[in-house]
Amino acid sequence: MKLFKNLLILIFLGFFSSEPSVAQTTDDLEQMIRESKTRAALVQNVQKAVVHIKVEKIVRTPDGRSLNNPMDLYNDEFFRRFFPELRPPNNKQPKREQPNRDYRQKGMGSGSIINADGYILTNHHVVGEADRILVVMYNGEERDAKLVGTDPESDIAVIRIEGNGLPVLPMGDSDKILVGEDVIAVGNPFGLIQTVTYGIVSAKGRSNVGINEYENFIQTDAAINPGNSGGPLVNLRGEIVGVNSAIFSQSGGYQGIGFAVPINMASKIMQDLIDKGAVSRGWLGVGIQDVSQDLAKAFGLESTKGSLITAVMKDTPAQKAGILKGDVVTRINEKLIQNSNHLRNEIANAGAFTEIEMELIREGKSIKMKLKLDERPQNVGKVRMTPQLTPNVEQVEVLGMTVEKLTDDNAEKLGVQPGSGVVISKIEPGSPAEKSGLLPGMIVQEIERHAVKSLEIFKNIVNETDTSKGILLLITTSNGSRYIFLQAE
């Protein structure tokens, strides 16, 4: 019995005091080394298709001043994207009686070879205004490049060098990349050629960043700095999924937030630039806004997903298809629409004269329709609001907002049709109207989904409505129309 007890003790001690397996630890280490070397091999393949771009712009200075300040190597666009809190140096000197002189302003960026015939994808703000473009290849060889086309609204540009059989970066699918997925940025920050940084996708679909007209950025924490512009963001298959474009910074330096144009957006723009030298975008002809929680409640919607139609322009695909103000677009083809920026991008990316299928919600019912898009006009006009309101006229006040009749004279001054609403003449400080962002000079076109063609109609609707529960307004401003839910405190 004693022998049996001793044996149990030995087994117990052996079980709990056994050392970790050396073989297992070695296997783990070898696995890590293999993964590291695999990533390194991937980077080497990617680097062969990434180029350093040098640009020069000839600047004539009538006052004879020189451009000796190192920060003069970059233009306002550079500062706006990488140092938003800073401003380019003025460096003005007193005018001197000297003849005009030409100076060469220099800049830099990165690019990806996307075609064996020498087409290179980069940013507009890198090459868009350059007089000379020089490309430095992976092996150090320098070649002159020509601008094929550029699109400032998306910050995408294509240049071309002479050559064939060049190494090419394969295209990925930015729609399929996931938040949290590993990505690699390759470029030439501060001229440090072929620099590689590693991180993850921090977010997708970033808009309202305030950099491009069309925004749908991939956000990443892979370090992006000046000189990375135009370089690729690649996945672990070595495929380009984004074009690095900008950073968010409050200090003037990298803070872990970089932005890349998704390759699915960039590739269509790139192909348009190669084929036609310009970008053709789809056009629906509507005003849109996001659906807030208050608006979802006012319109009886189950969620805030989708894009709310605030205006329908004459003789546009939207009007011909029967789209109405107050409709909420929830789907374009197979894409569920998240917000107004998403709708705008999907319509633009669909291309001019393309037939699309649309699903929308109208008064709680789902409606499906097919329509053919037009081509987006180059310059979409905006109404200028410079109200000069008539004193001593009848006014109506509701929730801190005072409105009055929109006279023919005022309508002409405001650039709208007579009988298209009432005009806000006064906003009470601290009132619900002020807190909702309403301002004098704005036009109220609808109240509670009813068109306001006169001050009398507005007054009658207000009198019949329990304003303590809030009222839904359609407002026209210099930026178009939008719905506002004006709620009592």
C-alpha cells in the first residue's frame, strides 16, 4: 500500500512539474519564421511594381523672389493632405525691380505599375500640375513619364512610361477586404525609396473627410507619410486594394490614421482615363441627405440605412422614373445603400447611360424600378442665397422660427421660383430652430410633407399640427435641399 502511495505521488509530481516541450516551442518559432519570410517574399514581389515619382513645376515669380525654403517643394494640396494644421510658408519679400524669373518647384510621390505596357496608377495631387514627371524604377533606373489623365474629384491619376513586359501589381477586390485584415503600404515617404509599412484595415467607407469630391476611403494604421501618396495598399496576396492618398493629423505628423482610395473605385476611373482621358460618371439628378434617427421616426422607417431624396431636378433620370421627394433609396443593383455618400458613389461608379435597378421606400412601401442614368454635368450649379427681405409684412412664428411670404421680388433675388415656399426671416437665439441649424434666408418648401405655396398654407398646417411633437420641414439652402425635424424642447 505504501509503495502504491509513493507511486501516485511520483506520478502527480511528474505531471505538474514537467517542463514545456522544446520541440513544440521550436515548431512555433519555425512557423513564425516561415510566416515572416513569406511576407518578406511577398513584399519583394510588390516592390518591383512600385515606383518613386519625382515631379517638377516651373513657377514664374514676378517679384524676383527665390524658392529656397525647403517647404516650398510642396504645394497647398500637399499641406492640406498631410499637415492640415500647418500652412505653406508665405516667404514674401519686398518687391524688387527685377525681370520675371522661372524657378523649378519639386515634389515627390509613389505609384503602382498596373499594366505591362507602362501605365502607372497614382494620385492627382502628385502629378496633376507637374510640368515634368520622372519615374524611378525598383532597380534605380529613371524614365520620363507622360500624363495620361487625371481626376481631381477622386484624386486619381494615370501616367505612362515607355516599356513592355514590366512587372505589374495585380488588382484585388476592395469590397471583399475586411476590417482588421492585414495590409501593407509601399512607397517613398520623405524620399526614402521603397519603404514598407505594415498594419491593418482600421475602417471602410470613410466619407466626409473633406479631401475629395468623391470619398469612400479605406482607413488604415499602416504608416503613411508625405511621399507615400499614390503608392499601393496591398493585401497579403500581394494585390493592390487601395491607393494611399492622405493622413489625418492634428500634430502635423503620422498619428495612425491613413486613407486610401479603394481600388474598385480607382480602377474604373483609371480605365476611363486610359480609354478617354476623362472620367464619365453616372447622374441621377436628385438632392440627397442621410437619414437621422429623428427623420427615420418622422418618415416611419425601421432604420437609418439608405439615402433620403430631398429634391428631384427637371428632365433628369430621376424625374422620368417617377422618383419623388421623401423617397428613401435602399438598394442600387445588388448593393444595399448605407447613406447618401454611398448612393452618390454607386451612381457615379455605375457610369453614364447605364441601366440600373433601384429599390426605395415610399410611405412605408417598398418600390422597385429600373432607369437609365445620364452623364453627370461638369458643373452642377448652386442657388445663391442673398436674401433682402421685405419689412412690415405678415409673419408666422413656430418653435423659434419666423417665416414670411416669398414675394416675386425676393424669389428672384434668392434664385427660386415664386410660390415655392416661405422664407425664414428671423431665428430666435437658443430656440429649437437655432439648435436645428436653421438660418434667416432659408426657404421652407414643405411642412409635414405638404408643399408650401403660400404663407396662408404654412399657417394653416401649423395651426392643425401638434408642434409639441415636432414638425418635419423641407428646407432649401445654397447647397440644395434637406429635411429637418424641428422638435420642441
